[in-house]
Amino acid sequence: AVVQDHYKEWERNLERYPYVGIFHVRDSLIPPQSRKKMKRVWERAVDFLASNESRIQTESHRVAGEDMLVWRWTQPSYLSDSEH
């Protein structure tokens, strides 16, 4: 939901980019003190999404002068909103 929510905010001009850094998603879900312990779980989750979630595309972008992997939600909100 983090990636989809970010995309919806971008559609409403509340976010600058239509994608979100993978580490930013991790940092918003896992507190700093748990990241080392959760490292393997996080890596498995990233691999799972790459293999099983067609609505999330992994891309490389330069953000603030740094190359990073990002996730982009690829399904327009009007399609995902109509499913509910």
C-alpha cells in the first residue's frame, strides 16, 4: 500500500516523483533498531514483489544526485479505485 499510496499522492500533485525509493519504503515500515534483524526478511519481501507483483515496477533513478532503486506503481488509480 505504501507504493500505491505514494503514486496516488503524486497524481494529486502532493509528491514530486511518481516513484518511491525502495530504502524509503523499508525505512517507513521497519524501525531503525530492527533493520539489522529484519534484513533477510526485507530482502525476501523485495524479491517476492519483483517476482509476483506486476503492478510494481523496479527502476533505477538518480534522486538528489544519488543513483537508487525505486518502485513505481503502474496501475492508474482510476482502475484500482474501481475494483473496490
